[in-house]
Amino acid sequence: MELYFVTGNRHKFEEAKFLITELEPKIKLEMLGEVGKLEIQADNLEEIVLFAAENLNRQLKVNFFVEDAGLFIRALNGFPGPFSSYVYRTLGCKGILKLMENIEDRYAEFRSVIALGWGGVIRIFRGTVRGKISSEERGSYGFGFDPIFIPEGSNKTFAEMTIEEKNRHSHRAKAVKLMVDFIKTVM
């Protein structure tokens, strides 16, 4: 059974494919790229993925999903949140660390929201991982803000973890697992 991930982010695709193959080998995940994907700027991840999925649902005649994620830092009032991709491209990890200088409250969450278009119906799945912002960049795996995020229950940043380790903690893995559990009920 084929499922298409509408994304231009190869890293996100590889994480999802690794996990889906492990959870349900009958699902063959393909990367569709961002063909026809419209993305709005909004203050919440659900609104962003729902808008994209509704537009894609009118165009595509296949089962697909879109995903958006963000890093929400409590001391920065949830910044960068749904603007994480832009903030990463403009400020990077160093910029976030600079903003966090002399701030004791390091609590942060990574959140992921998936909108699955299945048989013409859209369903939403969410995943959250709690953690903290490190005081320096560490690790060479992963992407985005992975070098500065340490999930609860670990002393490693996401960038210091293998894909298997990261998938035991990650926000994206939690949302993907919920999506796969749903797909198994309708396969």
C-alpha cells in the first residue's frame, strides 16, 4: 500500500520512512515533494497543515500526508513556534542560543502535527516532546534545531542521537505512530 509524504525536506522524509517501515512494512512511503502544496503563515501548526491538506485533497487522488513542526521555547513566549523553519534559516541555532543567554528557564517543546488525507478524508495527528535548550550546539546528526534540543529523559541533544534513538523520543515519531495506528485499522 502506497502512502505519499508531501514534503521537500529529505530529513523529515527519512525519519518518517525509517519509522513507518519499522511499524508497518506493508506501507510503502514515497516522497512526493511539495508539488501543489500551499502553505500559509499562521500562529498554530494545525491551521497550517489543515490548509495544505485541504488544498492537496482536491488535487491528489492518492493517500498522502503533510507535516509541520516547531520548537516552542517557554522563556521566549513560544518563539519560534510555527515560524521555526524561517527562524532556523535566518538566525540558526547560534541565534537562538544568543537569545537564551543568561536565561535560566531552558524548557522547550518540539511539536509535530500531521494532516493525513486518507480516502478523501483529512485526519490530524499530534506529537510533542518536552525538553530543554542546551547551552551550546552539540552533535552532527539530525537537522534544524536538533543540535540545541535535549529531550526529557536524555542528556543528549537530538543531533547526538542516531535516527533510532531520536525516534524513541521525537515529536514527529509520536505523530507518525498515531497515524500508522490509524492506517492499520483501515488497511
